[in-house]
Amino acid sequence: MVSNPLVSVIVPCYNYGSFLSDALDSVLSQTYDNWECILVNDGSTDDTEYIGKSYEKQDQRFKYIYQKNAGHSAARNKGLLTSKGKYIQFLDADDMLEKEKFRLQVPLMELDGNIDLVYSDILGFTNTDPDRKLTPVNFFTQPLVSGRGETIITNLLPTNFFLPGCVIMKRAIYEKIGNMKPSYGFEDWEYFYRMAFEGFSFYHDGRNGVKLISRSHGNNTTHKAMEMMKSKIIVRQEIMRVTNHYTKENKLNLDKSYIINLLKGHKRLLVSDQRIANLYYRNYVGGLKYFFLDTYYSEKPMSTLISSIKWTYYGLKKAFG
């Protein structure tokens, strides 16, 4: 017989009060009822506090916490520290969960002790669509895989292959690897990398009823994409540092040649992003340096040249209209 363990839902929120009720309602609508939802208000100046406290009054399973603005990671860490559940579910304040997620995924981990983390597929809608038509979304190019070790680490090389809200995981993972690093925009990527290095098992659950519902809002401009790339560069450098640390501590149960090739792969992708960022922000000396490095690592001079011309054009267009 499957038990009914507590699920802790961690919801960080910074000035997303206009979306927050949808997120909390999706937790309230879960067909599995043994959960707590910890809303961490990260110093919002909108009506986040009013909404959070109203849900706390409505249902004692909601817990409202306020902290001075410290970033997404700090808010998640605050929620993790406060949480008591055997399982942990991440949820951003502008997203939602399908109502069968806990009912279907908790038994999955309870019955199979080899599964440490389950991640779902994504449905998306545009905030301006009054009908909220949901369509399958794949933000990433990597395949959706299950496993541990090299299988997961290799697929995490380019970037994440799921969003934090897709994930429900055993508390034992948090107890092993601790907190998220400071907010850079891709801190969850580094967090999942550490999980993979520790040998935890990831499982892809493609069933209906368990998906993350992701809201598209705001302008997805080229400049915003570049801001995310700058964050990605910082986090990839941190991932490389963590990889070296685990290697020196002899904590990786991985073939030495695999680790060497993994770091080469990170270096190749890092210099490519550094080339693009330098050219876009019109640092042409740095751009030229990383152009030659990228050509060396990728062994694709023509495609590197074409990409460099494109990003130089985007940078000039941004500067001079």
C-alpha cells in the first residue's frame, strides 16, 4: 500500500501578484491533498502580500513568508529551509500545475526507490490569449531522458532540459546538496548539475495531468536574450568550477576521459557565448579573441564567421537604431 507523504510546494514571488492567484489555485486544485505551499514574498512592492495572506487565511496548508528582496535563489532557499515535506515541488509564481501531478507522481517515487527526481512536460499559453489555449512547449533542444550519471550530465551540457516547475524531488536530494547558488538567471541549471554529479536518478514523466503550465508574458526581445546569455556564461563558469572540484575530491564515479571531454564541451560552448556577447556589446577586441577560440574549439570557421557577422549587426542595430 502506498503511503500519503507530505509534498512541500515552494513558490518564490517578486512583483508577480497579478499572476500569483493562478499559481496558488493550481496547488489548491491538486487531487492529492497532503501538501503544504510555502509562498516566499521576495520584497515585492505590489499586492503579493495581500494575496499570500488571503490564501493563508483560506487554507492552513498555505504558509506566507516575507523577506527583503534577495533574488529568486534566496527565496527558494528560504522556502526549502522552512519546508517539512518528504517531497519538494518547485513552482514559479507565474506558472501553474496540472491537477493530477502529485497524485500520480508521488506514488511513482514511493513505489520505485530508484527514482529520486521526476520532471514533467510543459504546456504553454500566451498571457494575452483570453481562451488560454494550451500547446505543448519545448524550450530546449535536448531529448527528454531518464537515468543517472553520464546520461543526465551529458544532456545538461548545453543547458537545462526542463524548467524548475516541472520537478518534484525527494527531500533527500536537498539534504545532500544544500541550497541553490545566488541568482544569476540559470541557478537551477547548476543546481540540477550538482544533483547529477551526486548520482541522483532523474525520471521523465510524459503522462497527461502532470504537466507544468507555463505562461508567456512580456517581450521576448533580442536584448533580453542577451541578458540571459550573460547569466548563462556566469553559471557555466560555475558549473566548470564545480566539475573541477568534484574531480579533485574524487567524488565522481565517472571515467576520466569522459570528464575531460565534458570540460572540453563546456569550454567550447562557453567561448561561443563569450564571442556572441562581446560582439553584441561592441567589445570587438574581445569578440575577435573569442572568434578565434570558437573557431578552434568548434572547427567550423564558416558558421562561426556567419554567426559573428549576425551578432555584430544586432549589436550595431541596438546601439544606433
